[in-house]
Amino acid sequence: MAGLAMTFARAIGSPTKAERAYQDIVWALNACVMCLLRGNKRQCGHLTLHHRNLDDKAGQLTLGHREVLLLGAWHHQGVLMEEFPTIELMREQFGPSLQHHKVAFLEEIGTRLYVVPGARTQALQDLQDMMIEEGFQP
């Protein structure tokens, strides 16, 4: 069964020209959308694209190359920064990470954006898209 989930996760193939164009626009935000949501004064590490999954559940179908969030290394993969060398210090500074505190990460999105479970990363992407439409400048 684990192999089946892995097959789904990799079944999206390469991005189309339109999907790549959308990702380029997302990259141009040049800021972690979760750090922005939280009002963090600084970013939580280098930026990466997170491909969203069905119902925000790991191992579920990856929704595609248009369903992405720009997240810092801490919020996406739980990567520590030199000046905050423990998970506890990083969480204190930047909030929960998707890697280490998935439930708390999703709950924080729900609390801040007033959305229900299963729609939380969608709400964060909606915020990201709104910032793009409004011409957000970091």
C-alpha cells in the first residue's frame, strides 16, 4: 500500500508551461507565505515549493503543479537555522513546521484564516494568490 501512495505522489509528471509560469509567479513573492501569515519579522530559511496533497494528508494524491505554496525551509521541511539550533527554539521563533508539527501547523492556518480541516493549505494558497493579485512586494 505504501508503494501505491508513492506512485500517486509522483504521478503528476512534469509541470506544463502554464503550471511553470504560475510557479515562477509564486517564486517572485520571495517570501514564506506562512511567515507572512504569522507576521514573522524575518523568514524561516531558504524558500522551497510545497506541493499540496489531497485533504492536507501526507501520502495522499499530490494535487498538481498549480497547487503549491512558497514556504521557508523551517515551515516546509523543519530545517534548523544556525542561530536557533533546536526544534524548540525554531518553533518559538517561527511557529510550527509542517515537518515536525503538522497538526499544529494546519491548526494555526485554520485559526488565523478561519477555515475547516481539509481546506487549510487551500486557504493558505488562496492568501498567497491574493497577495500575487495585489502585487505584494517583500
